[in-house]
Amino acid sequence: MGVLNISLDRNVFPSCNPVYKGVKESVVQDYLREVFMTTLYYRHPDFLYHDTGQGHPECANRLRSIARALEQPEFASLTREEPPLGTEQQIQLIHPQFHIESILKAIPEQGHHYLDHDTVLSPESKQAAFRAVGAVCDAVDKILAGQADNAFCAVRPPGHHAKPDLPMGFCLFNNIAIAAEYARRHYGMERIAIVDFDVHHGNGTQAAFYNEPNVLYASTHEMPHYPGTGYPTETGLGNIINVPLSEGESGLAFRQKFRNIILPALRNFKPELLLISAGFDAHKNDPLASIRLVEEDFQWITQELMDIADNYCNGRIISALEGGYNLNALASSVAIHIKTLMGD
Ligand SMILES: [Zn+2]
């Protein structure tokens, strides 16, 4: 590799660059990746203005606590991105127009509107929800263009409970499902895996792809718990893998179940792109559930997923924030997740 110890620009395609003349392209690409391991961190002030009201666990301070953790010098090389607004066309990849219109019509001019007892709209919710969709789709564009290796989207509202035709569980539009469908439709990706380690079952994502064998959805979640779905017998066309955890289970059970069931299934599926519904509410200090993961468990699963992505999809991972409601546990868990994505 010493042959390339010169100033490099990852954006200059190797075969066009005289610097790389005579060097095998695969060698150049491996080298560039090693040198320029890049992680994108999507964040935007709009996410802070989606106001769920006093005392609601899914609050703007979640993102503030993450942002503070990422001010540490070890995150200096993280590439900060401001996402564009998503479009209705992108949302329509998963949600019918009536779903979009019913949400937009319900947005209040002031105060709050409750779509159900815990899914809340405020005047700025459209900006935040569209921006969240814009973040995951922009991440797909940039990762598939090779501009970065992986991405973490610190978005809210979260998405994995949003069914194609029903907002629920703090979620309006299903960000990660939209990202998967965007990659399929715009880039012709044929096999996309979505791994969801949020403590709640991603019923919306499951519903979106229940009859789509080219998208693998694999979830660990506490059971019985909200939203009540996620039984191992829910298998779709063989592309849905539900692995429940029992109340009080720890990282030992979490890792065993990933090792025995989900990781082999991912290897067998050989995804071209790996998406993560990254919820951190399985942390032992989270107020909304009773699983007892610690930061090292999130580090472990992130590394395992990176190894799979390295083997099958050139390292391509897009991770989007879902839950996580203890502000300190959320910040430290996201920090270790991102640090691992950065290759450290
Ligand atoms: Zn959750």
C-alpha cells in the first residue's frame, strides 16, 4: 500500500487519475476506503421544532444530548451533513397520498394535535418529518455514490411504527422503509436488509415489506410490549425475522439471538445495502422498556453489522435513529454506535 503515499482525493475516480496508473483498481479502492473511512452524521435544527409537548419522552432534548456527546474531539472527523427536505414523491414510495394528506391537514396552526394518545403534531412537524425523509434519502444518494462509507441520521420524528396507511407510536412517515424503497427504485438495488434493534417491534416496516422477498426485515424487541406485533410466526414470504426478547433479558441473550438467528440470515441473504433502525431504548436505563443492554452491546451489534456489510455490500450502512428515551443513555449509546461506524 506504500505505493500510494501521496495526496489523494477520494472523489477523483481512480481510473481517471494518473496518480493510480498501473495500480489495480481494486487495490486502489481498498486503499482509499481505508484512508478515507467516512461516516456522515445528518442533523438539522428542524428536527428540534417538532414539539410533542411537555413530558413527552420523544422530545427535542434527545437530539440535543446526542449533539453534545458528539462535540468531543474524538468525533472531529465525523462529516456533518444538513439534509435537504424530503419530497412527497419520496414519501409516496411507502405511503399512499391519503396518509400524507391526512397528516398534513391535521397539523395545527398552534399548540398540539393528537393523532392517537402518543403521536403528536405541532406546527413545525411537517418540516421535521419531511427533513427526516430527506436525510435518509440523501444518505442513500451519498453512500451509493461512494462519497462516504456509512451514515447515521439523527432524525425525529422516528419512523418504524408508521405503517403505510397509519401513523402511530410517535412516527409519521417510515423513514427507514422509505430509504429502502428509494434505493430499490432509484438505484435498482435488489437485496436490502433492514436490521431493527429498537426495543419495540417495527410493525410499520414489517407491514411495508411483508410481501416483498427482496427486503429482509430482522428485528429484536421486547415481548410482550408495544405495539403487540413481532411474533416469530410472522415471517412474510420468509423475509421477515422476528426475534423477541423477554422482559429483563440482557446483552447475553441479545447477542446469542443475533449470533444464532439474525446474523446467519443476513449472511445467507447477502444484502447489497444494510439499513439500521437504530433505537437505543433497549438500554438498561431506558424508561419505556425492561431490556438490560449496555453501551458495549450497541458497540458489539454495530461491529457485527459492519462486518456483514464489509463482506457483502462494500461496507454500505445507513443507520437512522428510532427510539431511546433516557437522555444520558441515548447520548452515550449513539456515541459508541457512531464511533464504531467511524471504524474506531
Ligand atoms: Zn422503541
